[in-house]
Amino acid sequence: MMAADGIRNDNRLGGLGPAMMVAGLIVGLGCLGATLGIDGVSGSAIFWKSYLFAFMAACGICLGALFFVMLQHITKAGWSVTVRRPAEAMAANLQWLWILFVPILVLVWSGHGTILFEWCDTDYMRADHVLAGKMSYLNATFWSIRAIVYLASWALLAAFYRRQSLAQDRDGDVRRTLTMQWWAPIGVIVYAITQTFASIDWIMAIQPKWFSTMFGVYWFTVCCTGFYSSIILLLVFLRATGRGGSVFTQEHFHDLGKLLFAFGVVFWAYIGYSQYMLIWYANIPIETAWFIPRQLGAWTYVSWLLIAGHFALPFVMLVTRWTKRWRGSLAMIASWMVLMFLVDIYWLVMPSVPEAALEHATSWDQLATQAAQGTLPLGWNPSVLNLTALLGMLGLVVAGTFLYLGRAALAPTHDPRLPEALAFENF
């Protein structure tokens, strides 16, 4: 095909792929090894909270990539054909990411699951009439079965779309495009259900009494923030190293910037505000208990950072088209948004407050005073484990992404919509 011939010279990673894969493995395995060496033997709460935080960050980026791939097939998008292959590579990490979840499964089944999840204490659950009604859902057996279903579903979907895409590079069969389009709506439904319940099981269930019907959508916006920020940085890096110059154009960066603005800034703020406003307005103790620790002590500043850094600042920076069309400014904004993505997950996973303290508190001022005096545990315990676990997980995701990217062309060479992607222009 003429389009494929025109992009052949810079459509491969070459030696960059193995080099980046090795670098990612060194960082990933080294940092995870350091995490285990520092506190893995004692198995403290901060170790497991750090591990869960890091896993959710790595998983969130890959889930965002999987959604993006299926979305392009549902909408029969032409503009995104060239940037779809890097997204397929990022999503392909879901084929092995389940290995990193195995330690959490072992923790739950070992009898020490209460370090992360209070619901693992069956006596505690039975003693509370609210939690007793949730025991049919929050128990080790059913929770583990659901986790396996989630991870297997994502792995199968990621593998299916990557294999179909690579097979089309070899045989040029347009029927593969039609097959991927046919399965995309089903895949998105499976994705929506599994992603929602995974966020409930792995994050919301840390505080088992709390619930929010909007939390699954909030987690979806978190995944989109992580993915769109990461793929922008990946494509900028590839362009800077002389790869993909003919397939990743200014127009593609412009559209990815728009998607980051839409999902990672505006939609994130809308869902976050809606969830907070509804809980604040209802003022039901079982619901407000989740926000209380996030508005006390040092967590207050993290909450304000998210409002300013995840919404206000990037909104101003991305609302104009010019920052989205210049790779330098877009890369800086994307780097900031990756940081906000990580802060957001940290804010979701780490805070906690003893239930007894909430039950015996007579006023908000009393809790605020206790937090200021340091007598009210809030889960604010920054540790080097937060960083080493995170770098370990993300290092492995980088290694996996470059492994998959290095095994194929950077852009699908025989996709029937490739000419449309190469000629794409924003108006």
C-alpha cells in the first residue's frame, strides 16, 4: 500500500525497544526489590497500602488504554489509527499485570487481609448490622472470584485487539477491522462492569461501610487521566528519538490534548464535584465518613491540590488550541497531569480514620482539634515505600509497553483507515 510505504522508515522502534525494555525492567524489578527489602518481611500496613496504590496506578493507565482502543472501533474512527498501536501496546500489559495482584490475593487468603480490608475480619462484620448485610458480597471467596474475572476479562480483551491488529499487518484482511468493530460494543460493556466493580472491591471496600453510586465513574475518569497523559508523553518521546515522525502528527497531538482536556480535566471535575455535592447535601453519616479524613490535617492540602492542580490549572492551560498543538507545552501539561493522576490515586487509597473516633465525635471541631494535635490517625504517613512501589510497578509497565511496541510497526500498516489518519487535519 502507498500509505504503508510512505511511513516505513520511521515506523519501527529498532534498537530503542530493547533498550527501553531493559531500562524499565531494571527500574521496575530494582524498585520492587527495594520495596520488599525495606519492609516486605514485616508486612506493615504502609507496605500494603503502598503496594495497592502502585498497582492501581499501573492498572489505571492500562485500563484507560484498553478503553481507548475499543472506543476507536465503536466509533469507526479514522483519525486515531496511527496512535492506536501504542495504546494497544499499553493495554497489552493487562495480559501479565494480574501477576502483580497475586500478592494481594494471598494476603486476603492468609488471614492478614485486615491490613488492607476491614471486611476480612468476619467477627467485626457480624457485629455491625450494616456490615453483616454485606457479608454475602464482601467475603474472601466471592471477592477473589470477582477479582479473577476482572483480570481475566481485561487480559482477554487486550490480547484479542492486539492480535487482530497485528494479524491485519500481515494479511491486510479488512474483515479483521469488521471483527474488531463487531466485538467492541460487547467489550465496552464488559469493561464498564468489571472496571466499576473492581474499583468498588479494591478501593471503596477499604472503608466497607461507605458507598457511592458514582465511584465507578470517578475511577473511570482517573483511568482516562492516566492514559491520555501517558500516551502523549510516549508519543512525544518517540518523536524526539526520531520514531513515528510521519505517523504521529501535530493533528494527532491536538486531538489527544482535547481528549485529555475532556476526560481528564472537565469530566473528572464534573464527576468529582457531583459526588461530593450529593454526599454533602444529603449529610448522611455513613456517606460523609469517607470525606471526613480527606478534609482534615495534611489531607486538606491534598484535596485543595487536586481542585487546583487537576482542574483549575490544566483547564486554563488546555482550553486554548495552541498549547495542544505544540508538543513542548503539551508534554509539560501531560507530565503535570500524570502527577495529578498519581496524587488522585494516593488520595483515594491512603486516608483512613478509626470508626470509633467518628462514632464518639460530638462535632467537626472536635475532630479537627484531634487531627491538629496528632491524636486522630488519618492515614497520613508518607513513606519511601510509596515511591519505590510506584516506580517498580510503572517501570514494569514501561518495559512491557516497549516490549510490545518493539514487536510490531508503530502504526498499523494495513488498516483500511490508515490513509485517513495520515491525512487527518483539525479545523
